Amino acid sequence: MESDRLLELLNRVADAVGLGLQGITDWGLSGFRDGQYNADLVADQIALDILRQAGVGIISEESGAENLQRDVVVILDPLDGSTNASRAVPHYATSLCAVDAHGALVALVVDQATNTRWSAVRGQGAFRDGVRLVRRDVSDWSQAMVAISGPPPPNPGWGQFRAFGASAIDLCYVADATVDAFIDMSPSAHGVWDYAAAYLVCQEVGVRIEDAQGRELIVMDAAQRRTPVAATTGIFSQALATRHLSAL
């Protein structure tokens, strides 16, 4: 499938999920898995119906993996930041990344509260709402604004930090210069669906994004967990060192 058709498919999924979220009245927990909401299952089913019809493989946070032998596999978190969504905090997303034999190929992250869209195609750059992103480097850690997931260490030396609660968006914020770095402070807590799409967005603007333990980030195993750290080149070493202040 051509990259433009893949991006069209990912947008169609995100649009359908967004429409489905508007009709949800039960924002309670599903009872099937810790931290899973009924809305997660609704969003997942909407996405699965479209992706299955398109004939791609799937790795979803909510329903696992299927048809991984296919040429294209879509890694998705249908509702990243579902706790935010359940409490009407306007910071939650649908995250989709189409992967082929060479890695991340096409990515889309849609902030479902604002309809802000970050997209990327391998080798063709990254965009926010259709505007190409050009990321200026940052070199002063003491002035850096850092997004985190999990509790921060004491006295990390950064300028300020924020814990927004939806890592897919938070990583895209590094790519578009809303923040200067993202650090996952929790030990191996993120599945590939949490960061795969934002990984490509970051890579396409020259933001370094790595696992704190040096492991591959784009994996085709729903059971594996990673610790992503992302920052501009000038402060990446400080961001990684800050992560190592906490237990891995």
C-alpha cells in the first residue's frame, strides 16, 4: 500500500474513533484489565473494523496482535490518555503507526480533544496540521521544559516540567517545540503503541528518541515494554542522565 493511501487510512481510523468518542456516556472502567475503560474498548472496536477491512496486520493495546505476517502492520493506541478523557481533561489521542519490513513507515497522532494532527512519512518529514515541522536545537538544560510520565527525581536541573498524561501527544510536543524533551520516569512501562507513531514524527524532525536501556523501540511484540526518552540533540545526554537518576 502506498504511503499516501496509508496516511489516508490512518486519518480515517482517527476520524471514526473521534466520532465514536463523542457518543460515549459510560466512562467507567471495563473491569477486564487494570486501567482499561469502556471507552478504550469502544475506540478499539471502531479502529479494528476499519483496519481489518483494509487488510493490514494489527498490534493494539486493547486487543493484542493479529496477522503480523502481512506486509504492513498498524500499531495503535485507540485512546492514549484514557484517564484524562474519563475526567474531561482535554489531552488524549489516537495514535497509529504503519510499519513495514524496514520499520516505521507512516505515522499519525490525533489529539482528539483539539483535533490537532501530527503526521510523518519515512524520509518525507513531519507535519502538524499540514505545516512542515522544523525543529530548532536546544542546548541549555537549565532552561528546558520537559514533559514526563511518572514521578520525577529530585533536583534534575531542568528549567520546568509538566506531566500531561498522554505520551503520544507529549512526544509530538518535543517534535513541534512545545516542550524540549520527554522522559519516561517509570521502569519499562510503555508498550510500542504508546510511542511508535510519535517516534517517527520525532525522527523526521531530527529529535533523538531512544530507549533508556538501549533497546530497540519499534518492536512487533505486544508484551514488550520500553522506557522512551526524547530530546533535541543539544540536551539529549542530560535527559538520558536524568532518567538514570531513577531505577530502570
